Amino acid sequence: MRGFRFEVFPRHMGFFPYLWLVYVILPIYNMFKFDSWKMGIGFFLIAVFLVTYRQLYFEVEKRPFMYWLLAQLAVIFILSTWYHPTFMYMGFFSANFIGWYIDDRRFKTAMLIFFLVEAIPLAIYAPALETADLLVIIPFFLIMLLSPLGFRSLSRRQKLEQELAKANEQIHNLIKGEERMRIARDLHDTLGHTLSLITLKSQLVEKLVMKDPVKAQAEAREIQNTSRAALRQVRELVAEMRTATLPEEIRDARMILESAGIELVCEGNERLEGIPDLAHNILSLCLRESVTNVVKHSKASQCRIRMETLENEWRMIVADNGVGIPNGDQRPAEGSGLNGMAERLSLIGGTIEARSSEGTVITIRVPIVIKNESRKEDETHEHPSGDRRGSAHASRRTGFFARF
């Protein structure tokens, strides 16, 4: 058939099924000790056993699984009673598959059959076996009977983990879908009416431009005011969608760093009062990337994060006491995310600097934009050297991190 591809074992199982085949070497070796006709039948039974072993991997949670398991146990029973009790050890294969049963009734039924398959040969050969042989066989017999319980516990845990992963994926998909619906509703409710109004007014201006230019100009001004209102609504909508804040990122950073064995020391005001939402979001993303670099590349034992609000800028410094930037280069290696952070910061006029000083120091600056020009002029008049003092003050604070 087109598209058919034969698999010895399910691909998702990896090498696990192949590892168990090592234990088939002993039954094959023991089979050479018997007469030719009995040896031929024995090899045929081992071949049937291998077929059942393969099929059980493909029939998990299907009805044929029980039949293949019964066939495997029948082979073990024949080899153990007709040939030698050492073939009982092949029951470890069946113990693994019995542990896959989730249903209690089927598990108990399989355990009962498994006990009979292993106990009857032992009872038959026990009188003829020496005490030394019994001291070896009986402990393995007990371990073999108990092993399905361990395999079942492991199988249940794996199944629960898979179900949990699927449930989490479904939750994430539902959250994404709900978020898309919310954004669609917000856009429709927020911008739908405004854009329709702009369309109607632009059509009106087109009609009035020749008949009544004065009124057309008034309508055009109305369009401008409406478009500004729409732009303001979009900004408010984007602000509500802000996905990261500095306090949240610092909490996440603490968990990540502690799990990597790195101490976190925070200094300054992490909230940065007065900072716009967009700048707040970008700084949060930059902090996330910087902490990721510390965990991945620094080999540090301590990380310091400092937030500063100066006269003319907000400043965030992330310093570690690790290996620093190779060769003291001001540009970290590719993949460090420096270019991505610089691109984000350029949207708000921010800058980023990376340097080595007994570790790596990342300094991020975001200018404070004062919209009231008269106030800015008054402050410049009162403090003509304010920028220089602020810069010098910032340099002294940055020097605090030079030790790391």
C-alpha cells in the first residue's frame, strides 16, 4: 500500500523495546542443550514469543492486547513446564505488559493468570531442585510477581503526566482563543463606530469640497479629531494588553535564578513610578532577556538588579559576577539577545550598554520625556547644570556595580 512504512517497534518508544531483547539471549542459549526435534520446537516457541512481544507494543489499550498477552504467557508456560524452570524468567517481559493495564479488573485477572503460569512450573520442579537452586529461583519468582505493581505505578504516572500535558495545552489554547475573542470584541466595540464615522465624514467632505468649502474644512477638522480619538483608543487598548511588568519579571527572575543556584539581589524601586506603559513593558522584556543570559552564559553565583529614577532618565542595571564578556568585547556573542533588546529600546529612545567588570554589566537607559516645555525650561533655568550633575551622579551609582 502507498504510504505504508513497516516499523519493528513504535517509533515513539525509542530504543526501550530493543533493550529488553537482550534478555532473550539466555533462553536461546539454553535451547541448544536439548535434542534436535525438541530444540526446533523450542526455537519456534521463542519466535512466537518475539512476535507477541512486538505486537503488544502496537496493541496498547486495544482489545487484541489481551489475546497477545495470553499467547505470550502460554509460550512461557510451555517452555517452563516442558523444557526447564529457568524459562520462567521470561515472565519479566509479561510483567511489564501487565503493568500497562489501567482497568483494575483486567489487571487483577492478568495477575492471577500470571501467578498460575509462574507458580505451576515451580511447584512441578521444586521437589527435584536442589536447595541452592531454590534459593535463587524463589526470590526471582517473588520479584517477578511484584514487578507488575511497580510497572503499573510507573505507567499510571506517565499516563497522568501525558493527560496533564494535554489538559495544559487545551487550557492554553482556550486562553488564546478567549484572548483573541476579547481583542476582536474590543477592537470592534472601540474602533468600529469610530472608523464608520470617519468613512461617512470623508464621503461628506468629498461632496462638500466643491459646493461648500468652509463646511468641508470643518468636517475635515472633525475627521482629524475623530482619528486622534481612535489613535488614543488604540493606545489604551494596547496598554491593557501589556503582558509584562517589572515586579512580575523580578519574581520570575528570582525563581529562575534560584533554580540555577544564583543569588538575586534587588536594589532600588522596581515600580519606576511615572514610567509609561510601553516603556514599562519593554524594560520588563529586556530584564527577562538579561536574566536568561545570566543563567545560560555567565556561570555566576550572584546577580544584582538595580532600578534607578534619575532627573532625566530611568535606568536598569543587571550585573553578575560570572565569566564576563569574552575578550572584553562590548558586543556579547550571537544569540545573547542584545540586538533584540536594542531594537525594542529604540522604539522609546532607550539605549543599552554591555561591558565586563569582574562579570557582565548590562546598563539600560530610557529617557524621561517631559511634555510640558515651559516646565522643562524653568527647571533648566533653575538648574543649568542639572543634566551634568545627574550624569555624574549616575556614573557614581554605576560604579557600585563595577565590583561585579
